[in-house]
Amino acid sequence: MPKKERIGEIELLRGLAFLAVALQHSIAHYAAVDGIGPADGLWMTLLVLAAKFAVPVFIFITGLVLFYNYDGSLRYGSFIGKRFKDILVPYIFWSLIYFIVNQGLGHPFWPQFGKWAMMLITGKSSYHLWYIVMIFQFYLLFPLLRYIMRECARRTSFRWHAWTLAGFGLVCLMLLYNLFRISGWMAEADIPVLTPFFTTYADRNFLYFAFYFILGAAAGMNPDRWKRLLLKGKYVYWPAFLLLFGYYAYITVQSFGTPPEYHVSFNMLALLRPLITLFLVSSIFVFYASAKKWTEKSGPGSLKVMSALGRYSYGAYLAHALMLRNSYNLDHWLFAGWNVTVRMMISFLVCVVLSYAVAMALSYLPFGKWMIGVSSLRANKRGRFPAQSSVPSRSVEGG
């Protein structure tokens, strides 16, 4: 497969998306601590909304990078083999780590092993591992998805491509609108394996996240048109983003109530809702355009930092839940009684630093690639960071 021009903003987007994930999980913890007040709730709401782009952007990047790089022949065996080594092996390693930390080894061995195996398949070993289970479905189905996208592009004239994409979006919105109805139908049908996929584990069903991938696929197939759309569409996606940001900030803060019944909850910002999906699609445009502009104005030093942020983001993502737990211990020791928002931000920063430190340190071990998906030993031997086109599998980073 010939190498293509590197898409510089991708690495920055990966790094930003990981930071957004870590921030959301830090907020989720501190939203339930004692002493939280209305000012804390307001700040948390604004930060959650600003960070909500993480999962959609990660899925979008996956579609973009795959369709940008694999526009020629595809050998499915080697394609999946690479994703197994770079994505699933580190996932299996960290799934076991989290199982041991959260469940313990226990006795007898085989019942515990069976329990872990089930958690491995469902992504239940830790709250953030659901994303790996969901995103890998796109890799498994990539040849089929590529065929469908290519056929749609071939059978419609160029001027109708945007409308075809909008049609895909409408179908995905209808799926989300009928999510609970579909869940009810599947529960009544009681089909082994398939029913849980639409009920218990609907939050990791790739169908409900498909439009982010399709949008990325369209951008990867037509990168020049995507750049023009970013430029010309800013008078549409920026107002949509700001309007929906304000709307969700208002209704979320209103839902908290007033003291002494004050209770912070972000349930109405769940990913699988039609209107929030429109907000998240607009956020993809906003953050991609911002990252592109930032990258274009950056010097060599800044670009190297951005590349490192993206390169190690998958390993940092896998490790960050454990690092957050350590940051909470530090918080209880040093910052108990401080303002809740300040404590939250300190834990977030500690988590980010520790997560990247662990990912980078593991990457220098002989088997580091099996733990975080990349090896700095190999990168040092080459004397440079790999080009975007040479590492398409890292589009999975984050969740």
C-alpha cells in the first residue's frame, strides 16, 4: 500500500480526545462527592459539554484513517491480524489488570477465569473498556462497510453524495429515536447473543455509533472536499454547536435542583440520544477545524509534542482509569476540604501526567507494544515518529 500525505491534525485530535475522556471521568467522580455546590455543578456542566466530543471524534478518526489509507486492495487476514496485535492484545492485557484490581484473583481458578473471559468479551472489566469492544466491530466489518460506501459513491452522482450522507445520518437518528422500542422487540424475540447486543449491551452496539464512522469514511474518501466543507460550512456548524451547547448547559443545570435537594447528574447528556447526536456531529466539525488550524500554525517543536500526544494516547487511555484511582488517593491525602472543582482539575491533571508517563515508559520495554500498542524502541531505531499512513490502526485510541 503506497504511503500518502500525512494528515497532521489527526494526532492532535487523538491527544485532545483522550484529554477529554479523562476529564469526563474525573468529573463523573467528583459530581458525587460531598460538598459540591451550584457553582461546581455549573463548571462541571460546561466542562462536560466541552469534552463530549471525545468518543464521536475517535470514531470519526477511525473511519477517516481507514478509508484514507485503504483505498486499494485489502488483504483481510493481515488487516485483522495487525489490529489484533496493536489493539486487542493491549486490551486483553489491561482487561486482566483491571479484573485483578477490581475483582481479585480469587478461588477456584476456573470460575474466576470464566468471569474474566465474559468481562473481556463485553468490555466490563473497567468502565472505559466498552469503547474497545464497540470500535473493534468497525474493524471486523470494514471490508463490508467499504464495499457499501464505494457502491453508494459509484451509483450516485457527485452532487448527490452529500444528500446520500445525510440519508445515512437520518437512518442513524431513527435508530437512536427507536432505541428503546428496538430493545423491547429484541427482548421479546429472546435471540441468543443478538438480543443482549440490543438490550444489555446496546451502549456498545456499533450500529448506534455508525454515523460518526460513516462521516469519517466520507472525509477519508474525499479529503479535499472535506477541507472545503470545513471552510464553507463554518457558518452552519459553529452556530449549531453553540446553540446546542447553550441549550444542554441550561437544561442540565436546571435538572440539578436547589439546595438542600441539590444533586448533580449528567444522564440527559448520554450519547445515545437523537438531539445530542446532532450536537456531537457539530462538535466533530468544530474540533476538527480547530485542530487543523492549530496544527497549520504550529512550529516543529509543537508538532512533535502533538505527535507524541496522539502516538501514546491509546496506551494512556487504557491506563487512565487506574491512574485516576491513584489521583483520588492523592486528593484525599492532600486536598480534602478544598473547592470541589479545583480538586477535580488537580485529579484530572495528575491522571493525564501519570497515564502518559506509564504509556511512554511501557513503550520502551521489549514487549511494550503488546501492552500499549506502540513501541518507542522501534520508533527510535527509525529515528522519527511514524507517518500517519503507516499506522492506521492507532485510530482506535481513546473512548
